[in-house]
Amino acid sequence: MLLFLYFYQNIFLLVLGIIFLAFNSAIVKTINSPLIGDFSNKSNIQFLTALFWIVQQIGVVTSLFLAKSVQDKKVYLIAMAGILISLIVILPLFKRSFKDIKETLSKEIK
């Protein structure tokens, strides 16, 4: 998606990138709440929901400051690098089951 915005000189790719970002936002916003519910229990759902939204908002504010300080195409490359780093960090979680992750979170949050 960001790759389409990187080539903003071509109007078709720019519009396609904006459309993909809109779809991404619509899909991610509807998946967030059930995802948090899957990994939490009744005792820690409020904490995990707040933590999840705080981390998202920190990411938004950080990206706005980054976009203000880097005023050229490099901001898209930096964003893509951030996504790749996030995937590398999260990748080990895909090897674990939901039940195992839920139990680990319950132990760590108590």
C-alpha cells in the first residue's frame, strides 16, 4: 500500500494507494476489538484494550512527527522499514497457539 503512495507522481498509483489505505483502515478497525477479546480474559480486558489503543495512538503521533521532519519520498521508505521491523518482532508469536498466548498474557498482567 505504501509502495503505491511512494510513486505519487503517477496519479493512478496515488489514488490506488489511498484506496488501499482506506480499505486497510476499515478492515483493521473492525478486527481490533475481537482480537483483543481473543487474547484477554475478564480480569485484564480493560487493561489490554487501553494498552492496545495507546500503542496505536503513539504510532500515529510518531508517524505525524516523522512526516513533518522528513518531507520527501524517504518517509514512505521509513514507514515500510518500520512495518518490516514490526513483522520481524511479531513473527515468533505466529508459532504459538492462541491459548498459550492468552495464558502468558494472563500471567504477565496480574
